[in-house]
Amino acid sequence: MEASYKSESESEAWPGTQRPGTGTVSAAVREHLRKLCLREFPCGAGSWNKSRFLPQTWRTWRELVPKEEDVVSPGEETVEALLGLVRSPHSPWALLNDSNAEDSFLRELAIRNPLMITDTFFYSYFRSLRVVDKEVTLVDKDLLKFLKLEELVLSANRIKEVDATNLPPTLKVLELYGNEISSMECLCAHPPAGLQHLGLGHNKLLGPLESLYVTADHWPNLVSLDLGFNDLTDLQSMVASLRTLRHLRLLVLQGNPLALVPYYRGLTIDSLAQLCVLDDITVSPNEKHLFRGLSLNGDLLAQEAQFVVTIGNIRGVLDTSVLDPEPGPEGPFVAYSYYVTYDFVRDEEGEADEDTGELAEIIKPSPSSELLVEESPEEVGEDVIKDIVGGVTEEVEGSLESEVEESGESELSVISGPSTVLQTPRASAEELAKLRLHIDPRLCPSPGTVLFNTTHKPWAEVIPCGYEMQHSLRDLVPLKAFLLAGTTVTIVEEKILSWPVVLPAVDSPLSAKRGKAEKDKKGKEKDRKGQGEKEPAKEWKVPKKKKELPKELRQDPPILQVLGRSLVILEPLLAGEPLVSTVCNFGMVRTLTSDRLTLARDSKKIKKVAKKEKPKAVNPIYESDYRPEPLTVEVQIQLNQCRSAEEALRMFAV
């Protein structure tokens, strides 16, 4: 059934005079009313209810009230039938999914009494306007026509500035969340005197001058204020201005850089004695007691944030060394180590050269204790040497000591001796810049951040990093951006190839004397035999080994391989959470073949350690029962927060 009703011109039928799509509030309201179809079937007046609504010129004002008739004319619908069409969710005239109760009321009113739907009705009826995510850029003067408007919600639009003279003076609630407002100055030109709630969260408020616009001179009746998730940094100035708002009971400042300082909550609570709720958390009497007197020394507190990064155990790492062949006498000798990297925001003070230093530390070959052996290689067997150069672990070091003790030697040092590793000098900034081109881009920090890494550890089933680092930052605005972006955690395998350094043979006076002494000794032995004297008892000699480990090794540049990379979300720290704790899971990297090789190697080491003891049985790995552990690392990042006024003054008083 089609409506035969002819509506008035668009400029007269709907509030406002601007065309839709101009980006104003009134245009968005007009477009919303158009989608409600208040003057089209089944709403409005037309052939479907013409007997109930004669032309207005034929009737007095008392006759404007519609009269229900028991019997309707052919081709018309009853009120109940029309209401059923707009109420049924299966009807083609049903409301849209994002409609509210007010939209439903207007459509039913347009069915019961369509003659009431006029401009005058709209301007006097609306007490609340919600224009959300409608690409609005301008608050126009047509808003002043809404004579009883008390609540105006303009969230998730593109408003950069608000002309306060266009705001109705009757407003009590104004919400401008998720816009692009950079300063509150525009709102303070002519603010609504009776405003009780102001919501400006998730905007771009920035600068110390913003505290000048949150005083009682502009908002004398303000009860609730939400400035969360902006870029406000000066906590002391902000709470000094908020102290003038005598009616303020609810405050939201979390998400701003100023909320990252450890004493934020305590100083705010002590400065605003009348405050009941801060950041959606009720202010308790115990909190007021613990932070009493902190505001008296607020100007002495340093504005810096402190974080503690802890990296725990690495699990599920593939033992790559079992896949390498045994090294020959000429090398290469291979050493593997593992570490974790993460990026953190750079602080402007004291970290000018931090990036270069950290990159140099990552690409610098790390001293490998497995390749450094003390001076007496004769006392160690050939098979043990192979274990050493193959990347021996602490268990093998224990087996070396036990074998050497059996040969009469009491100690074996695996750290520095006359044998040395030739280290490459620390790279310069120019060399590092060239080297960046050859490094995996996943190992380079993102702009504005510094790369940190744990100490290098040998392979183990569970590699304990035991890393803890405190970061103190004074530049809080970049810190907020970093927390929104998160940090990237990477597990790195470092492989270093070492080669023996061949030194030219040089005849020394000491060797000449040693040769002469041996000749004299042989001459004396012949004389004893000629005179019939008995030969002295032979001294016990340590059996010589077949091959000697080179005393000096040359290291190639390290070969770095990224085993896993994951983004750790840090936004909860900005939203008020004191701790982010997670286990980064990089999936499976171990295989059945590699684990069997590792098990076979460990079995040999166990036999070497316990020659005289009964070796422990090692369970074989069956394919049906094989369940490899995924590659994971434990990461924890904590935002330091003071628990009392005494703690804040002790730690942060300048």
C-alpha cells in the first residue's frame, strides 16, 4: 500500500535549514529523522487513515484529536494494525538495529497523531540529543532552537573546536568523547552555567595551560569531569585548578601521561578532599588516611614514571647444536647462545647514545666459556675436547672435572687462561649504520625506542633468563604513545664460529736451553750404564693427548636467528592496571628427530659422568607419545605505584 500523502517542503518539514551532509549537528539530526520515515506509511497521514484526518483547514483545534472508529473505510488500516507493522521485528517497516526507545516513541506517535509532528513539537520535545559517529565537524547555531535540551552527546565525531555560544543554556550534560579537540579554551568562551557533567575523554588535549580551563570561574556547578585519555602531563597544576570546583565528586584522569607517575592517585585524593570517585574507583577512607599531607609537598615530587621489566624462563627451544657435525682439528668450533630482546621508549635525558650501544652489544660476539680452556690440554682426552668445542653445558663441565681428578689433577678452570679469543673492537656509529643493512629488521628497535636484551645463556630444557630492569622516564607524552603501541619481545639464537689462529714457529732461547739439557741428561745416562750403575725409577708421566686444542681462536661475526617474535599489549598499564604479565607463545619449533638426537647426546654425557656408578635409565621417545613443548617466554611489566605519602616523599622528593 502506497501513501498518497504529499509532504511539505524539506526546509519546512524538518528542523534546520541546511542540507544533509554539511557536517553540522542539525544536519545529522535532520538525517536521522528522515530515516525514521515519520511521514510515510505506516506513519503520518495518508490514504491508509484519511477518514481519521481531514484537512486541517476544515477542522477546529478541538477536532485535531483523532477519533477511533469501530469500522474503517475500505482501503484503510486500523491504528492497531499500523502499530503492529512498526513493532514487529519481522516487518519491513521495523526500526533499525541501532534505534533507541525515543525513536520507537516518535514512530508510534506519528501513527496515533501524525499532525503533532511539526518543527515546533521537535524543538520543544527533545531534552536529549545523541549524535554519535555521524562525521559531525561543526556545532551550529540551530542547536539554540531546542528550548529544553539538557543532554547533548556528540561523541565519536570529528569536532576540532566548539563554539560555546551555540550551546543551549539549559544544558546539564555535555559529552564530546572521541573527537579531535586540542584545547578547552573554546568551551570556556561562553560555557553553559548549569553544566553538571563534562566529558572530554579520548581527545587531544595537550599542554600545561589546559589546567587554566577547569576552574570554578568557568564551571561553577560541575559535579562530574572526564578528561581521560588525553595528553595532559602536569599533575600538580591540574589538581590545583580542580581544587576550586567545590561540587566536583567524580573525576577521570586515567589514560593521561600525568596518571603514570607513581604518586598520581595519592596526590589527587589528598588535593581534592570532596572527591568520591576517581577513575571509576571509589575513594576509600583508608586511602585518604594513607596519603594525608601529600598535597602539602606536591611541588617537591619529581614528575617521572617508573617501570620494572622482568623476563623469566624460556622453554621449548630447539637444540640446534645436535644437528651440526663434529668439528675437525681445523674447526670451525661452534657455540650457541640464546637471549631475549624487547624495545622500550627512549628517554630524552641520558640516553642519547643508548641505541648505538645496545645495537653494538647485540652484534658483538659474546665471550664463550666453552671455547676457553686452561693451559694443560694434555690432561684432557680427545673425546672430551670434542665435547668442549661442541658447546658443552654445565653437566659436561662436571664430567670433565671428574675425569681430570681421576688422572691426578685436582682442578680445571674453564674460564680465562693463556688461551684467548680474539675479540672484535666495539663498533663505531658508522659501522653500525652499515651493519644495520645486514641485520634482520626484526632485531632493530622501532623509531623512538631502545632495544634491550637479556644475558646470553647456553641451551637447556628451561633457560632461566633471570632478567630485571627498571626504566625511569620523565618525558611522559612519548611514553603514552609507546604504551598504546606495545613492546615487541623476540627470542634470538646467536651462533658463533671460531677458527684456530696459526702462529709462526719462533725459536726461543728457552727451547735451546731445554734441548741442551736433554742432551746432557742422555750423556749422563750412558755414563751410568758404562759404570754399571742402576737406572733410577722412571717417573710417572701423564699420557699425552693425540690432538691439542688451539690456544687462540678467531671468531667470525655472530649469526643471529630470530626464533620467535610477539607483541605484548601494554595499554592496560595506561588504563589503570599496575601489572601486565603474560607468557608469549611462539608455537612449536622442536621436532621428534631433534629431540631424539638431544636425548642420545645427553645419554652419552650421563655415562661419562657416572663411569663407576650404575647409569640411570633414559626413556626413549616414541612418536605416538611425543608432545613437544611450545617455544615460550615469561614477560612481566609493572608500573610502580606509591602506597602511602611517606613512600612517595621518600622516593620522589626532589
